[in-house]
Amino acid sequence: MSYRVIDPMTGAEYRSYPDATDAEVDQALATSAKYFEEQPTTRYERAQHLLKFAQIFDDEADKFAEEAAHNMGKLFKEGQGESHAAANITRYYANHGEAFLTPKPYVYGPNDAHAQLEYAPTGIIMSVEPWNFPYTQVIRVLAPNYLAGNPVILKHASSVAGCAALIQDAARKAGMPVGAFQNLCLTHDQVARVIADPRVQGLAVTGSEPVGRQLAGLAGQNLTKSTLELGGSDACLILDDADMDNAIKESAISRLRNSGQTCTSAKRFIVRREVADEFVAGLKRIFTAQVVGDPMDPKTTLAPLASKRGQEKLAQQVDNAVQHGATAIVAGGPTGEATGFMPTLLGDIAPDNPASQEEFFGPVAQLYVVDSDDEAVKIANATPFGLAGAVFSADEDRAHRVASRMATGQVFINKGSTGIPELPFGGVKNSGYGREMSDLGIMEFMNAKIVVYPK
Ligand code: NAP
């Protein structure tokens, strides 16, 4: 294996990097361990580095966007947006990290004796990240842990190795010491070896369910704490009193952004019968108007999928769904040019259709028409996933009541779900465990240590 970046538009190799050698892995672990033991910088100094790091993502957004376009096909404009989003997450932890880690007083016993909860870093964090948001996924783990004093070793998806190299360059320019953050082209066996190293105290995985399962298993065997941000098949519930223009617009944006390759995309639209025709007509209008093409071309509205493999898998899932009785209400599919895929809307999906249980990682939506809010919630919860979801209704109390019954880590009301630095992000069930972003994100790999006074 070597890290080969294939440009989805041309199908040609864009960059390649050799795998790390075992000696390089050993050296990297030793450097990170030394950094951890010595803690050469204060939190204040690290916050200053993070602010510089953020500024680089803002100043050089075009460079980051172009690299993402050639690594995984992201629209140039979306790549610029992702670069600014990476800056925002970084700045958030630079500005708030210290406050989140402020020791917390406790009292105990009949005489209210004193104790204090302190947050100490624990050790090296192995971060395994996916290609779909090649900057923000890394920053969600790196920024809080850098501020907290945990060194991070990154194994990025091999297909976005060019993006990973840019992140490392930016970290160095911002003054982050080598031991604090290292990007390594690790083989899968080397990832297992790093997880098993006792100096590694945390594993953060974002990726697919099978990979999460496998890596969390390795972490478990080594008693290493893990967080898992895995796949989703998010439900978007459109109730009969929803503002339909908003519901249609937000639904389409949610399903199509990043060419549908987003963990928290709305993937299953569960719509009250009273408004189903209007919803389908609106979604169809937007789906069929998409212009698939070069991500660097401003006329393109829907970029190609990140890989030929992803395109083939998605087409296969659609075929399989139809063979099991689904109807293609909007029949999109592979465009014939590069890895393009026109949006598709599937209906008539019976509970025993495998499609009802799978994640479709691309611009394919599912429609379920329901006669009550109870039925909507039942279908929403009838998947192994539990990442995010959305509810559209003119009555926010009603929407909230429905949201409370959804088995997911996040529910958005009258807007599509997305990641926001101030808000916890993560899932339940097979979508994983643990939280990124917000105050919760910085706590995941801290030692919450209680220091107890005798009185
Ligand atoms: P993936 O195939 O699971 O890969 C994720 C990462 O794991 C990559 O770095 C990959 O590296 C690595 N990996 C794969 N097999 C491994 C092994 N045996 N040992 C060590 N590392 C291994 O997922 P993906 O296709 O990149 O990403 C798409 C998935 O991520 C979707 O399911 C999506 O929903 C999910 N996702 C979830 C979130 C969230 O926050 N919940 C966010 C974004 C994406 P290689 O490239 O070397 O295989």
C-alpha cells in the first residue's frame, strides 16, 4: 500500500506518498511521548499557536480548496467554506479551551470538606480520519487536544494525503512543535501497532461503521479510550404544517452538499401525506436542475463523487433497492463523465428492503410517506444508526416533542443538521459514541482527576 491521491475528475494520480517505515513510526511515537512528558508550552502559548493556525486556514482558503478538489472532488466553493470552518473550530478552542479546563470545586461529607476536579492531559491520541471533510474532521480532534496538551498522531484517509500534508505544513508554520502533531502515512497494520502502544491513551476514529468497529475493538483490547464518529442514515421529518419552501430548500441542501457524502446529510425524508406531493415536486425540481462537472468550474453545482469505487457502490445500492421493490421517483445515477452522479429519489421502500437499513454515501434520497407523527418517529428510529436528524414544522413545540423521541445525538428544527463548533456533535447506536466540538469535545481525552482535601 502507498498513499495515492487520484483526482476524481481525471482518474489520474495527482500525488503519491510512500508509507511510513516502522522506524519512522517508532521515532514519531518517541517524539510525541517526549513532548507529552515535557509539556514545553503553556496553554496560553498553545492558544496563540492555534490562533495562527486558524489564520492560515482563513488566509489560504483557496489553496486548501484546490487541494481538496483534486484529492476528493469537493466543489472549490465548498472547499473554501470548509477551510474557513476549520479556522472557526480552531479559534473556538483557542478562545474557550482554557475556560473549559478550569478546575471545578466539589464538596463532600457531612462538614462540606473540599475537593477539586482538575483536567489533566492523558497521552498521545491516535486520530484516524476520513476523506469527506479532509480538513475539519482532523481539526475537530487536533484543536482541542493541542490546547489541552495531548499530542496527536494523524492517520488520514490515503486518498486525501495531499490535504493531510497541507494541515501539517500549516501546523509547523503556526509554531506547533513536531511532537504535538504528526501526520504519518500509516499502513493499517501500523495503526494497530500505534493503538497498542501504552503511550497512546486515546483513539479518535471518524469513518465507516465496520472500520470503527474494528479499531474500537483494538482499542478495547488495550484498554485505550476511544471515540467513534461513524456513519448515519439521518431522518428528516416534514410535518404537515411545515413551511414547505424552507423544508424543500433545506432538505435539498442537506442531501446534496458535498455531493451527498456527508455523515449528517438528510438521507431519509419522512413526510406527512398531506404535503408529500408538494415536497416531492419541489425536491425533483432541485434534483434534476443540478449541473455535474469539474469541481473547479464555478458553473458546477454538484461535484463528482470522491472515487470510482464510491460511485460504483452507490449505483449498486440503488439497483439493489429497486430489485427489492423500491421505485425510482427521480432516476439519476452515474453520468458517464468521471465519477459524476445525478441525484436520485427512491420511494416505496418496504421495511425488509436492505436500503432501509443502509447508509447511501452520495446524492441518493429515500422517501417515506406517513399518516401520523408517531409513524414518522417509528420509521426515523428504525435503522441501526443514530447520528443526527431534522424536523420541519411551523409549531416549534410540536417539532421539539417529535425531536425528543428521535434516537440520535442531534436534531435540528427547521434547518438541516450540520456541525457547529459551540455545539456537541456525535451519535448513538451504530453511529458511534463520544462527542466532538463544544466543551464536551475537549473533555473526551482528559483525565478528570479529583484532588481531595481532608477538610
Ligand atoms: P473508512 O473507509 O472507514 O475510512 C476511515 C479512515 O479509516 C481512513 O483514514 C482509512 O484509511 C482508515 N482505515 C480503514 N480501514 C482501516 C484499518 N483496517 N485499519 C486502520 N485504519 C483503517 O471511511 P471513509 O470512506 O473514509 O469515510 C466515509 C464514512 O465516514 C461514512 O460512513 C461517513 O458517514 C463517515 N463519517 C462520519 C462522520 C461523523 O462525524 N460521524 C463524519 C464524516 C464521515 P485508508 O484510506 O488508508 O483506508
